[in-house]
Amino acid sequence: MPGRALSFGVMAQAYERFRPGYPAELADAVLGYAGRPVVTALEIGAGTGKATRVFAGRGVAVTATEPDGAMLAELRRQVPADVRTVRAAFEELPPGERYGLVYAAAALHWTRPAGRWSRMAALLDAGGVFASFGGPVRLADPAVEEAVRAARAPFLATDEVPSPDGTPPEEAMQWPGTELSRSPWFSDVQQSLIERRLTMSADDWIGHLSTVSAYLVLPPAERKRAFEEILRVLPATVEVDADLTVHLARRNDRSAP
Ligand SMILES: C[S@@+](CC[C@H](N)C(=O)[O-])C[C@H]1O[C@@H](n2cnc3c(N)ncnc32)[C@H](O)[C@@H]1O
């Protein structure tokens, strides 16, 4: 899906404005799991820096990496000046430097599966932590969701990203925990949920949809019509489920790729 993976930059400012940020609870979960001070972190697919700010704010020296120049330019406007930035996709990151934490916020599914975990392990100190977090942002009211589904149907069947390894939603361990559990380089794989319920105006919900890759790759005229049709069925404000699923794992001491 390279077209979809690099579709965000055109909407970098909308992304910054309409996508929810990440709560302090997330940093508590990741840094608590580490069980030792986390001094350096590498962020994959940092976007406009929403998660960068959370970890930099906790005193971690974050290197934020992002392949899309427009996203990275917005990130630079949003994060403290001492955050290091690198314009690169995960696959382009040179091995060599290692970090106490490597994390991806709503970005890991855009990376290439081949060699993903050996490359990840090569970026981590022994005993270092890998974290991936994100989740669908959905309308909480089933009746509103159904009305939107019908309004969207002529343009898009679904606007969600499917599980990268096809794990059914009812399975206890979801991707990427599934892959991490099978990887020889990682152990102590944990999955947890941070529950979030947000309220947005209908216009802001459309603003949010304008940053979702499934809409970004529609021809502009169709995208405009889709948003008009969806806006027509929305109440003035919408309740939104934005639960975060967090996956954590530790790089084994013994195996250094
Ligand atoms: C949904 S956005 C998430 C941005 C940010 N991490 C956040 O949580 O707000 C996904 C990001 O992954 C980036 N991306 C796409 N392909 C990538 C790859 N192969 N390696 C690293 N990042 C990638 C996109 O440019 C985009 O900024």
C-alpha cells in the first residue's frame, strides 16, 4: 500500500489539528514497563510529532523519523527544538546507533513486513523496549455509525486499515503482538488497552476523516462528495471511541542481530 502509506503529508496541518494526541498514561505504561530509565528513543513514522511530544516531555532524547517531508515540517513546528529529526522510512534507517526504546504510534502497519523484527532488534540496546500503539478512532453511537456507513457506501466500503497479519478481532493477542510473540529477538510481549472517549463537533469529525488514508486516496471530487454525504447524517456533536491498544516487548539479551 505505498500510495496510502505516503498519503498523509498533503494533509499535514489537518492531521495536526484533527487527530487526537496521546495521553500521559501512555508514557506511564511504556516507561513503567521498561523498568529502568529510558534515556534515548527512536520513533518510527512520527508524523506531526503527537507521540514525540509525550516522550520528549518525559525527558527522553527522542530521534523522530518520518519519510514524508510535509509531515516532518509540521513536526518541527510542534516539538521542542532539541528533538532530532531524520527524514526516512523505517526500511531506510541505517543500523548502527541503538536506543533504549523504539516505538511507533499508529505507524507500524505502514512498514514493510520483510525483515521488520530483525531490523527493529538491531536498533535496540540489549534489554531495550519496543512499543507500538494505536487503534481505530470510531463513532461510538452504533446508529450514527450505521448512518455514516450507508452515506459512505457509494464511495468506500470501509475506511479502516485491516489487521496486517489477518488476526481476527476476537483473538486475545492482536497484531503486532502476534508477530512479536513469534520473533526470536523479543520476549515478555504484553498487550494492554487505554480507553478513551472523546466528543467532537460534526465538522471536526469530517476534519478527522480528511486525514484518514482511505479518503485521502479517493479522487478529490469524490472525497468532497463523500464528506458532504456523511456530514448530512451527522448530529451536531459526535461521541468518538479512541481506545489505544498498546503492545510492548523487550529485546532479548542473548540474540543480537
Ligand atoms: C497514521 S500516521 C501516524 C503519525 C504519528 N505517529 C501519529 O501517531 O500521529 C502514519 C505515519 O507513518 C508514516 N509512514 C508511512 N510509511 C512509513 C514507513 N515505511 N516507515 C515509517 N513511517 C512510515 C506516514 O508518513 C505517516 O506520517
